[in-house]
Amino acid sequence: MNWPLFSMVYSMAATVIVGVLIIAALVTGFNEIPHIQIAVVVGLLVSIPAGLFFTKKISSITGEETDNSRRV
């Protein structure tokens, strides 16, 4: 796995997903601190599979697989 690419994709995905969940919580009336904290935690956890998915897609498109442990 390309860890530098994953870290960039994860940081972008986490920012977007957490932002969407916070806005959704505020619009629906869940505007207290515990609700916002739950939205942040859920957003960060949901971003992990999303980051993995898009990292693998980008790696397959570019053809750059940098896994040094599989060298022969």
C-alpha cells in the first residue's frame, strides 16, 4: 500500500465527511457538544475505508504500487 498517498486521501476524505456530518447535525437540530463530537468520531471512522478504497483506485490507475516488502 502506498502510505503517503493514503495519508493524503484520508486527510481529504476525513475533512469532507466530518464537515458534511457536522452540517447535517446542525441542520437537523443536534447542536449540542456531545452530538458534534459523535459526528466527528463517526466521520473519522468512516473515512478510513473510504481512504483505503480511493487509495487503491488511484494506485491502480497510476500503476504506482510502492510496497517495498514484496521485492524479490
